[in-house]
Amino acid sequence: MVKPCVTFDDIRNLVQEIYGLTVTSAKQLDGYDDANFFIQVGQGSDNANIPAPAPDGYVLKISHGKFTSHSEQLKVQNELMHCLSGQLGPVQVPIPQATKESKTLGYVDLPMRDAGTTGGTPVTSKHIIRLYSFIPGSMMSSVKCEPSAETLMDIGVLAARLVQTFSGCDGDARFAGVLSTASSMLWSLEGICAGYLEPLLQAVDNPLKLEIFRDIIGKFRRQMSESSPFLERGIIHGDINEGNVLLNRAADGEDWMLNGLIDFGDLHQSCRIFELILAMMYMMLECFDKGTLDPIEAGGYVLAGYLSMHVISPAEIRMLKIGIEARCVQSLVIGLYTYKFEQPGNMYVLTTQTKGWAVLEKLYGMSERHLFGLWDKILLKALGREFFHTSSGTNLTISNLAN
């Protein structure tokens, strides 16, 4: 089953049929599995649920065929996006749009290109279609001067707000047992403990990298075995990266501010600290790639933003360094394997290769003690000395809490 391949006529016809809207333009967007399109529509609507089509347009997502059996999980993703709306400060999330039948998912049979025919009938495959509000803004990846230290702190605040908002959804019966558990997902950090990464290591040709990857995988498993009983668990977004964060110009017309968070396809149940770890890792890579900040410092600013909103435990602190390293390995290996064996020619899946290895090499060669010392200096600068002292005089630095 392959990623859906559709023409403009396909898009126009299925949006009209399922959502009652007339597509006037469609532009394909990047994506790992889904076929994603930015569409604009005419003013008329044949859908009582969308009486006034949005002038900013919509994002159309057509699922990879392998996700057709996951309809309940996709419904829960949509419910959680509604729950997040208005809860993340200035950060917007896409709002799922209802079909003409008042459903949040549509189903469509699409022809499989170059698959031939069966008895003269084109071979088709079933896909799920979803429509979301479009959030105006620029992907962080396209803004050369970002992320700044201020934006990195805002990313940490966003991760903390996600953790806090999702914690209020944990007891909701609508979500219980539906979202994927971390150990069942290739892209979850806990998928490393489940052994999903080892078969993909065949894509790694460099012996030195392969040795380091195996070492990090082993260390991550051992740290998880030790820390897991003490880690809070719940729903996480699981993919705060430079392609999923949107920025807009601030009121002064010069600075940039966090405006949107997109792509909720990796929502799952896992350790809450992984929300922070993933955000830190991707921001460190982005800063290295653009040269806006030293990547180690960048991680410290994301951590500072998170700590300004949410408490972190000693067990969670001990997961930070190895967790970031493990995510680097995961991203490098899955991207390389996908390019070599599943989607040859799709350069998007290789996004982290150069910058990911450079940051991983720097982090891997640094002791935890030295790293935490550097981050403590960033925290002191960003949050102030009073943040780290309790009424009893205890010094709450990352270095002290980890011991």
C-alpha cells in the first residue's frame, strides 16, 4: 500500500462530494505518510457545518492506505485538537472540519497510479480524508533568523502547556484505550525499547555511526529500565519540530512570535518528559542548521521555558541527555531507511541527516555533568537566581536535582 497519489481533479471532486466546497487551487505540502494539500475554496458552500468558507483556506489530508484501519484513533486525534483550542496561549491549532454528514472523517476510493486494471476496472485503494482550518504563518524551518533565544523559551512553554492540557484529558473515556501506546509506534522513543529500530540499522553504511547508534540504543534502554517507574505518563503531541511550528511577525513588524502548532499524527500515550525531550532535540538541530545559537545553549533555553511553567523530577532530568541522543538516532536511522528502501527520491525524509549527526556527535562526546552545568548557566540567565532557591535554601539546579 503506497502513499496516495492524486490529481487536482481528484482533489476538487472529493472535496466537493464530501465537504460541499469548491476547490479553486491546491498546493501539495511536505509529509512523511499522508498526502497533504493547502487548498483554497470559493465562497459558496453546500455544507451546513461550514456555512462561511474560510478565506485563508484549509489543509486537506489524505491518509496513507495503511492508516485506513485506524479510523478510531484519527477521530480521537480530532477530539484532542478541539480540546487544545484556546489552551496554548497565543498558539493556535488546526480545527477539524465536519463533512456534509457531520462526521470528522471521510472515506474515498482512489485509483492506484500505474497499478493497471482488473477486468478493465482501474485498481483502487481506500483512504481516509480529513479537512482542517489553515493557520496563516511561516514554518520555523523557512525563517532564517529563527529560532532566537526568546522563541526557544516559547517552545518550552508550549511543551509545558501541552503536558498540562493533556493531563486533563487522561481520564476521559473517549480517549481510553484508543490512542496508540508508545511501545507500539515506530516513531515513539519507547519504540526503541520495543526493538523497532534494530532492523532498520541495515540502512547505515558507516561503521563508526553504526557503533555509536548501537551504544546509544543500549544506554537508552538501560536508563528507561531504571527511570520508567518514576516517569509520569500521559498523552503527548510527540513531534514539536521546525516543520510543525508556525511563526508570525510580531506587532512591531520585526520580531517573530510563535503562532501555531500543526500535525497531530503522532499523538500517543507515553512519558510526559518526552514532549520536552523531542522539542529540545529538534530545536537544537534547527539552531545548528541556521547558526542562530549554539545547539547546546538552544536546548537550555527550551528547558528554561518548560521549567517556567512545569515542574521536572530527578528521574525526568536523568532522561534528558540520553533521550535527546536517542531521538537523534531514531530520526537519522528511520529517515535513512525510508529513503533507501521505501521512498527513494523523497528528500524530505532526509531532513535531519547532516545536522542530526553533527549535533549528536557533539552531545555524545560531552559528559552529563558538563552538559547540565552549561544548561544551569542558561537557566540562571533566563529565569533568574531566585528561581532556583527554595525557602529552605535548597539549590534547585539541574545538576543538583539529577544527583
